[in-house]
Amino acid sequence: METVLSGIRPTGNLHLGNYYGAVTSFVKLQDIYRCFFFIADWHSLTTHPTPDNIQRSARTILAEYMACGLDPEKSTIYVQSDVPEVAELYLYLNMNAYLGELGRVTSFKEKARKQPDNVNAGLLTYPTLMTADIIIHKANKVPVGKDQEQNMEMARKFARRFNQMYKVDFFPEPESFSLSKDGGIKIPGLDGSGKMGKSDDNCIFLCDEPSVIRKKVMKAVTDAGPQTPNSEKPEVIQNLFTLLEIVSTKDTHDYFNDKWNDCSLLYGELKKKLAEDIIAVTAPIRERIKEYSSNTELLEKVARRGAEKGRESASKTLREVREIIGFKVY
């Protein structure tokens, strides 16, 4: 069975974009592949979070992903820092990574621009840590978005370089696995932009209470309304209809689409219905999030078991790596 690995970034609560864009695909993958899902708390150190934030975020993310359907009985779900073998492999990969190639990575240049007072070595070597995360389990496939494709190319390069340097055929070159091919959907933001995201403050979180969801949806960006029958919808309005397609029935979508086409659409009516349908979709997830979040014992058990399974896989790989390089194997 092919191995799939995906990192889960501990950067706050899940929103609708995460859920429909990635998590629903992860849930499907765990029934087909040998899956490893990890909470990337080491990666978060590039932004210098507080100790409390790291611990709280890890628990929150674990509870939310389980509430969305990730099953620790089907997949290995662990916290990155609970598998120290990754850090040792990261060290070896850094010894064979070059400053010039790391400095040319687009994500590094963008991060350095956004946080000029905190351009740390972790930002620069992000691709080597990402590679260690992947190849420590000899993953064949990694479900990623287009924004991670350059880092995936770096991962293939570092795996290939290790094999060439030590004249072995040890690490597979991991393939990017498009989420969109497995059902992932791009969810538009409420501000009229093309993508929902935390940093843009345009999202609906899965843990949002109904009153919060109603308030957010009613503030969604619109325009003056349709001026001519059967006209093309501008992006800000098409975004609302895209959300309708996802959370509402076809009849509901068609009703408001007909209203648009005959120029009788009232955005207030559309937003109220959209908000209630989002609430209906997220309600069972929200309840499960509360249930899992309150069960600290269960979360610790899942994390502990995930760490055991993750280390079992990682330690086997690392023993072989140490032997290939020439270090003692204990």
C-alpha cells in the first residue's frame, strides 16, 4: 500500500476553506492509503509562538481534525515534535542543502518580506524540514496545494541527492498529490476575494457559533445588484453563489439564481438563507469539536499512540540512514 503524508499547520482554528479544500480529501485518503498526518509544531517556531500557544494549538487542531473525520484507528496522527527522529534527519539533509538554492525558494522570499525583523534560519531551511517530514516515512504521495509545489520539488531534489551521494536507491521521490483531484474544493472568502483564509480575515470557522456566522455572512461584500436580466455575475457575487452550491440544496441555489436573472434578487434574503445553511452544515462538526476538546484524556491518548506509531516508522528509516552515512547504529 502506498504511503501518503500530510502536514497540518497549527495556526489556529479550521475554517470552511480548510474543511472543503483539504480535510474532506484527507478523510477519503485514509480509507485508501497508509496515511500519516502530523501537526507541524516545529514549523510554527519560525514565527516565535509562546509555549502556551504551541500546546493549546496542538490540542485544538487534533480535536478539530478528529471532529471532521480523521480516524486515529485508520491513520497515524501525531505531533511533529513527538517524533525526534525527524530532527536528526533534518540535520543530515541540511548538510547537503546549499545556501543559494534555499535562498531562491519563493516561500522563503515571501516570508522574509512579510517579517523582515525575523528572517531566521528556520525560514531558510523550511524545505529541508519539510523533506525530512516526508521521507522519514518514505512517503510516495503528499497532498498539497499549488503554493507548495516548489517545496515539493525541493523534497524530490533532496531525496534524489541523498541517493546519489551515497550510491543507494533508498528514498523514493515523493509525488505531489493534487487535492482537487480527490474532491478538494476552493472556497471563496467573504470579502469578495477568491480564497477563504485566516490571514485575510474573511473566513467562517467550524467552531463559530450561529450568531457569529450570521454576523459574518451579513457583512459579506456585495455590489449594487443585477442591472440587466441574465447578466454575468461579478466575482464578489459569484463567490456567494459558489458557497450556496456547496452548503445549500440545488433548489435553493436555483431559486436565487433565477432571482438574479430577472433582477429581483435581494442580497439580504440570500445572505440570511446562506447563513442558516452554513450553520446547519457546521453544527454537527461544531458539537464534535466541543466534545473532543473537553476530553483531554482522549486527546492525550490519541497523541501518545500517534507518536508511538510515528516513531516506529521513523526510527526504522533513521537506523538505515545512519548506517548508509556511516554512523553507529544502536
